[in-house]
Amino acid sequence: MHCLGSTFLEGFTAYIPTSTNEQRKIAEILSSLDDAIAQTEALIQKQQRIKQGLMQDLLTGQVRVGRE
């Protein structure tokens, strides 16, 4: 695994906003993205639990798969 060292980062220029308003807007956007990621992860976990439950029902014979 590679890590970011100072020699790697020396070639990059970072622009840091000086305006407090701009910093707040950036923080709000990042916070919104964090919320969206958390919601997506929760939905994924919910779908995985549903899938696991359905698979368990199928394997135990509690649910039958119909033939067409």
C-alpha cells in the first residue's frame, strides 16, 4: 500500500479559501455529501438485510419459488 509523503505532495498546489463565507459554503457542501453517503450506506445495509432474510426463507423452505 502506498502512502502520501511530503515528496509526493510537493508537486501540488492547494488553494485555501480566505473568505469565511466561502469556507462555510464548502463545509456545508461537504456536510451534505456526508449525509448523502450515510443515507446511501443505510439503504445498502437495509437491502442486504432484506436479501439475507429472503435467502434464509428460501433455504429453509418457508417461501416457495413458483414455476411458470
